[in-house]
Amino acid sequence: MKKLLGLLAGLLLISISASAQAKHPEVGGRIPSHGPTATHETHAPAKAPAYVDKTGHPNAPHVHSNGKWIGHDTGPNDPHYHLDHPWEHGHFTGGFGRGHVWHLAGGGPGRFWFGGFYFSIADFDLGFCADWLWDSDQVVIYEDPDHVGWYLAYNVRLGTYCHVQYLGTS
């Protein structure tokens, strides 16, 4: 009986923790089936964009449960994501999309890793990853159809994403 009560108490704590992490039922906890589509229009990117499209949504680029990518709309000429030497460290070959979920294994925005692959967050996106758990969050990598040399790292727990540059393998 004590084991059963202990098990139930543990399950209750886990469910409370999981519900506390949920920011909004439309954002986080789900893995998009595909990355964003290419943006055909080019417009000047905002200096301080606001991504809160609904009450309770994060002020960071995020993905709705219906697969809509919020914040990936400035087009291929966005100067924030220009690289003088795209693919300087090669191309990521670990796999893309929902079939390839990775656990962050350490580091921080300037250099983080999983599975022997190393990445860094784009300078412009640094404010969007302040609440990432660099030693445990799950991420999924998507190809960026607009910005040459960049990938998108989607944080499953938060439902947010950042532009990341591949730095190579260990």
C-alpha cells in the first residue's frame, strides 16, 4: 500500500510540474511536422519585434499547434541573419524534423551541443533563449528556407525557436 501511495504521489508531482510548464495550450509540448515555408515577400525587419500574437503566447518566435511558424517572415534579405561565410563549418547531417529529437547536453547560447554536434544561437536571437535549459531541453532542428547558413532549433518544452549556426562535430 505504501508503494502504491508513493507511486501516486510521484505521478501527481510529475503532472503538476508538466502543467506548470505549459504556457499556452497552442504553444509548446508538440513537435511541428515540418519547418516554416519560404517567405516570398521581403520587408524591413523590426528592430524590436513583438511576437505575442495571442494572450499568453511567448514574446519570442514560436510555433502554434497547427504548425504555423510565428516570427519567420522577414524574408531572405534580413540583415540580422547575413553570414559572410555560410556553411563555414559544414552542413548538419544529424537529421531534421520531428523524427530527430535531440537532448541538449550542455553549453549555452554561444556554443551548445547534443549528439556530438555543436551549434550557436544567432546574435539577434539571444534574447529568445534565456529560459532554455542547456543541459536537458529537447530540440528539433529544421532547415531554414530563407537564411543561407542557418538552421532553426525548436525547443519542444517551450514551443519557441531560434536561428542557429552549425559549428561542426566533436
